[in-house]
Amino acid sequence: MNATDVSLAGKVGLVTGAASGLGKEIALTFARAGASVAIADLNGDGAEAVASQIRAAGGKAIGVTMDVTDEDAVNSATDRVAGEFGSIDILVSNAGIQIVNPIVEFSYTDWRKMQAIHVDGAFLTTRAALRHMYRGDRGGVVIYMGSVHSHLASPLKSAYVTAKHALLGLSRTLAKEGAAHNVRSHVVCPGFVRTPLVEKQIPEQAKELGISEADVVKNVMLGGTVDGVFTTVDDIAQTTLFLAAFPTAALTGQSFVVSHGWFMQ
Ligand code: NAD
């Protein structure tokens, strides 16, 4: 599938964590499909750089500095995007980090930071976007960036696995509440994708598990796949585009695992 096959013309997308990795590719893909895109990130300069790249290619985009854990910042940045582009039709709640440690050594500060970014951030951005999507029941789509770890567990990742499982609950609840307002919701669940978030984990996991970096990639990251191949940012962007453009609630409240067969549901 290619971005030009699916149109988001006239739609407004807000993508969090879009200065890098998956969020950036989703923002670029939405823009190529004709959407106006807000690139929201803690890294405001990075967000603006992605927005300028889209504008230089003839698209419509703005960069927005947003810490998804800051209630006031989320509300004001979301309202600013809706003011600039007219409303919000698609929210991709994607911002995230990874902290790996055995449970027994996990600091409470790190635990809370993980829940704050992944779970509180998903809630706050959803609530802020719904205030626009519910107006006149114009509707929209909320897509959460889950993970294969929304469905299964791995050692050292207690906070991440807990947070990614929680997104299934939020998304399914939204699918039920949002239906009356024409809002749909989904969780996209990638396997390992070589973004900065994953590059950082390779040496960390090698150290924690006492194995080589090559073995982390081959056995820990790709060992469960059917073909030993990484999922790509484009695989995830195309899946997200399809779900954003799908026109009815025939698809809502679902989880889409994109992982080379690592997890099958
Ligand atoms: P990345 O590190 O490349 O990008 C994450 C972005 O989120 C960065 O630009 C960062 O500045 C931003 N961010 C971090 N904290 C933020 C905050 N408080 N407010 C706003 N922005 C913030 O990582 P990525 O791999 O693209 O990950 C994106 C999402 O995909 C995450 O939710 C991650 O858990 C999920 N995911 C990634 C993989 C993978 O293999 N890369 C697999 C499954 C799920």
C-alpha cells in the first residue's frame, strides 16, 4: 500500500512524540495523504523541524511543544492546534520512553515516570482531543501506540508492560463511550522497530542479561518472529493511516499487532 492510495484530505491529525521514530513517520505519512498535521513533542525544536520538512514538501503542519504529562500544556496545545486548523479529527497518542530494570530494583520514581508518560499522557491527550471531536458529534479517531507488550510480558519491562496493557482498557472504553459521538479508537501494537528508543535498549539489555548485543537482537528482540526481521516505521505508519482513514465503526476498539508474527491474536 502506498500513502497516496488512502486520503486524509481535509482531516486534521495531532501526533504526540512526533519529533522522532514512529511518530515522525506517522506525521509524514499523514501529511502525504493530505492531512494537516500537528507535530507535538517534548522536544519542541525537533517537532518544528518535522513540521518544516512537511511544509517544504507542500503540506500543512505545525510544530507544538507539549509534555504529555502536563495537564495544562496538553489542554492549551490541543486547543491551539484546533484553533489553527479548525478541529482535530485524528489523535495518535504515541509519545513514550523505555526504562528497563528488574522489578526488585525498579525505582518508584522511574515507575511513576513510565505510567505518567504512557498512561496519564494517553488519558490527558484523549480528553483534550475529545472536547473537539465531540462538538456537534463531528467524531474522529484516536489511535494509541501500544506494543506487542500490550499482550505479552518480557523480563525487565514491568512498567512498560503494565502501561501498554493499560492502553487496551482505555481504548476499549473509548470505543464504547465515543460511538455515540462518532469517535472510534484502536491500539496499534508494533514488534521491535529500530528507532532511537530501541537502539538505546540493545546495550542496556546486553548488560542486564549478560549476553552480547548481537544476541539481544537475534534472540531477545527477534527470536519470537517468524522470519527474524524488524518491523519498520513505514509498516506502523501505513497501519495507522489505514485505521485513521477507515470510515465506519465496523473497526473500533481493536488492537492491531504488527510484529512479523511475534504475537498472534
Ligand atoms: P523515539 O524515542 O524515537 O520517539 C519518542 C518521542 O517521544 C521522542 O521524540 C520524545 O521526545 C517524545 N517524548 C518522550 N516523552 C515525552 C513527553 N513526556 N511528552 C511528549 N513527547 C515525549 O521512540 P519510538 O520508538 O518512536 O516510540 C514511539 C512509541 O512507540 C512509544 O510509545 C513506544 O513505546 C512505542 N513502541 C515502540 C516500539 C519500537 O520498537 N520502537 C515498539 C513498540 C511500541
